[in-house]
Amino acid sequence: MSNKFVIEPADLAELTEAFEVAWTMVEAKKCVPLIYALVERDRLGEIVLATWNADRDCDLAAKAVDQFFATLTPRFPGQDLTQPINLGARRHG
């Protein structure tokens, strides 16, 4: 069963803006590996929509980002989600 919504143009504009602001906030933390960016953008979109459905009067972008990071799981062993990914670091061994 698919989820279908009828969304007014003004609401769609609000959701789009909140999503873009939220994604900018996520990217600023530099904790999503580029290879997973599309998957995580989709996940953030789902969070934005669910948040909007639950509370249309909240700070949508901020609340969605909080939920995004609360449910973010490491994508590789030893990844510290509180720290930016340092792609320039090389292991010597």
C-alpha cells in the first residue's frame, strides 16, 4: 500500500524549504559519507514529512535534524557520529 497525500502548494513550498534547510544543517556536520548522501537525503525527507504531519507549528527543519541525528546509525566500523568524517586521514600500519 502506498502513502499518497494531497498537499497544497503552500505546504509543499514549506516542506521543500524545511528540507533544504535541514539538509544544509546535516551537511554542515560532515558526518554523512558521500556514498550514502542520497539514501540519507531520502531518510531526511521522510522525517521532514512525518514531523510536519505530527506538528505543523514546530520549527520543522530543526526538529527534523534532531530526529535525523537521533536515528543515524554508523555506516562503517568505528565511525564516531559526533565527529566529522576526515577523508584525508590515512592509516599507517
